[in-house]
Amino acid sequence: MSLLAVDAVVVGYGAVDILHGVSIEVNLGEIVSIIGPNGSGKSTLMKAIFGLLKPKQGVVRFNGDDITGLPPHKVVRRGICYVPQAENVFLSLTVQENLEMGGFILNGGVRERTELVYEMFPDLKSAQHKKVGRLSGGQRQMVAIGRSLMLDPRLLLLDEPSAGLAPIYVDGIFQRVLEISRSGVTILIVEQNARKALSVSHRGYVLAAGENRHQGPATALLANEEVRRVYLGG
Amino acid sequence: MAELVVFGLILGSIIALGAIGLSLIYGILRFANFSHGDLMTLGAYAAFLVVVDVMPRLGVSGGQLGPLSFGWPMLLAFLAAMAAVGAVAMAADRLVYQRLRRRRISPIILAIASLGVAIMVRSVIYMAWGGDFRFYTSALRPAMQLPLGIRLRPDEVFVFGMAAALVLLVYLFLERTRMGKALRATADNPDLARISGIDTERMILWVWAIGGGLAAMAGVLLGIESQLRPEMGWSFLLPLFAAVLLGGIGNPYGALVGGLVIGVAQQVSTHFLLPTYKPAVAFAILILVLLFRPKGIFGSRYGY
């Protein structure tokens, strides 16, 4: 059984639909990428899974339970964490406080989890009492991912983790994604940087204009003539 | 002059209590709460009800605490006033603001709605207690003679101490507790707060309870320091907003400094101007801040 199953969701803002019945599945332990051009509805899909947008039709199931339209603060408690593309850190809070907020729903063990995150991102440890607004873009992205790891999620949703980062950080971020996956977290990534994302993924979906266009093993998508030409830039 | 500065700090500590709450509410809800002054008044009268009506009827006089003009029932009145105003503020949210919020109505409309709440609260106070000046006690206590020719009533020392203790409590709450950090996180980025599992509607109730409780205490302390009248809080709005803007909107620590500065400026101005111009001083500072330092003296709202 798949860990996450999105079945024919229709999502829109007001009268305008962005997703016209998109379906995806993510199996336990996988890294799955969703790629596609700007405006294809990738981020909208993430928001719909996480309850920030309510699907007009269709079902989102997590671990077999219907979570369609559940508010975000309840989705978190199911074991899903989400790193939005933008504004994904609390700028006026310190690094330490950002991580604590990531573990807000924990009943204990916040300190231990924080230490684990610092082990993964040693740079953050030395900046732990700095306000995140004072950090560089690359460091902020580490805080954002670190925050989402505080709950030891079963499923991690990453929206454009490499967007806006200097090229030297991009490989580092995908390296982290692999490490997180190895620690037992199932991952769903939305990426502009399609080639990089697929290269670390097991499977991928190509969205276009709010509809499923292609899907399959990442290696097959990387080899597919049409996908290469239209979505991977040759 | 030294005496005016001291009086200014006492007035400023009361302004700060109101302004911190106003700033916290703005930080979370993004609208200017025009009912804040009248919540202060409500707190002052709620304490009056306890001290002058309820306790004597129960046969409790309470006497006087040391050199102060009031007894221990006043401490009970503090708690009652904070609870009452906190509850009224939370109820107003559920009855008025939440309904508007759900319709994604602009902050301007919310601010106007808070003006409506202000008028309702004040009307209830007029109906219940009338428009006359009221006092918690008729007891007169001698002023203390301090260095630099400063003469202070013990009550005024108490007012400042109480305000300082409350500010410290708010600081510890915001910086050290899980709920306080969640409140700051919600003010910073409400979507990310929800994503992190924080129930932001619950945070809104917290901020009304805290802001309302602080407003209540500001009202009671103002009543102890001077007297009670139904317009006391409404006419206090100007210095409150001046303090909030001076400190940077949504920054509670800025509001504290802003409150003290406005209080001192108002009192020191009486050395040069008639006391009736005190509100004008707050207004002048407000205009100057808007013109030259719209983000407040601390610059960025986040203080990083």
C-alpha cells in the first residue's frame, strides 16, 4: 500500500482551477520528484496535500486514512512535514527557536531532536542563538529543512529546496535529501531543477497545465526523449 | 524637572502596559485595535466593582497595605479585572473579529469593527456607572520625600513596581515559554506556524487574553494613580498608538520603550506648556515618527 495517495484532485483559487484531477502515489521509503514547467501546479499540489488549500474534488490519503482538507496543524500530527518554497523560516526567531517551533507538537525530547538536527547541520549549531533573519540564504534553507526534521516525519514534502540558492549550495541540498531518505524518511520533492531532482529520486511525475503528463522510474524519465526535450532542456 | 521625569516614567509604565498588548494584538491580527483604550476603562471599573461594591457588601474592608491607600482586596480586584477584560476581549473575537477574518476582510474593516466594540464597551460603562469621576478610596496618604526634591505618593511607587513586574512577566512568557515562542512565531509567519502544528486560532485567543489582561491592569493602575471616568481609556488611545509606532508596530519591546518615552515627554512638557497640551505632545511625536521614522526607533519590526 502506498504511504501517500493523491487521487484525481481538483484544486483552485476561487473560480480558477489550477489542478484538473491530478493523481500521484508515494510508497514507503521512496524519493519521488514532481517536475514540470512554471505554473504547472506543482506547488499547488503540495499545498493541497498539506491542507493549506482545500481540494474541490478528489481524495488525499495518507497511510490509508482520508486526510483531504484536514487543516495543516492536524496534518502535521499525522507525521507529514512540509518545507514551503518561500518564507519557510521564522526570521525574527533564533535558529534554536525555529527548531523548537518545528517540534512544537512534541511532548518531550525537543532537546534530543535539536541535537540530532545540529549533528546533521553542524553550521547551525554555531549560529544557534542568531536570529535567522541575519543568516545567508543557504543557511536559512538548512534551518527550514532542520525545522521540518524535528518531528522525525514519516513523509517530508520539499517545495523547490534548491530555488534561489547559489549553485555551490545546490549539490549540498540534494546530498542532504539523500541522507534524510537514508535515515528512513519518505520524501516528495517539487523541483524546477528537474535533472538534479530526478537524479536523486526513485520515481518521478511530470505535471503540465495542472494534469499528469508523464510518470515512471526516474531513470526512465531521464531517458525519455520527449521529457528530455520539453522538460529537461535537451 | 527630575520630579517630572519620575512622574513621566510612572505614566509611561502605564502607557507601556497598554501599548505592549496593542502591539502584540497587531502583530498577530494585523489590525489596530481601537477598543484597547476602552478595555482599559473596563478593567478599571471591574476593579472598582470588586473593591467598592462586592467586598464591602461581603463585610470585607481589607484596610490598607502599609503606606498604600488601598488594602488587599485590590489585589483580588487585579485578578478579577484581568480575567473579566481578557474574557470580554476573547468573546469580542469570537463574536466579531473571527467572523470577519473568515471572510478574509481587510484589516481596515477589522479596525473599524474594533471602534464599534470600543463604543459598545464604553456605553455599557456609562450605563452601569454613570459619567461621574470615581475613586477607589478616599484615603489620603502622605507623600514621601525623596532625593532631588522629588515627592511621590507610595501608591505611585506601587504603580510603577507593578507595571515593571508585569512587563517582566510578559518578557519571560514571550522568551522562555513554549506558548510565548509560538505566539512570536505566529506573528512572524502565520502560515509557517500552522505548518509547524501551531493552532493559530488558539494563539489569537491567547493574544486577546494577554492583551486584554494587560489593558485591564493599565486601567486599574491609571485609576489608582488618578481617578476613574468612562473616557479615561478612550483618551489614552493617542499615547498608546504613539508608543506603539515609536517602538515599531508589532514589536512589544519597542512598545515598552515607546511608552516610557511618551510618558516622560508628556510630563516634561508640562514644564513648558499647559497640562492640557499633554495629548498634543503624544500626537506631535506620533506625526514626527510617521514622517521621519515610519518603522519606529528600532528600525525593522523584527529587530534583527
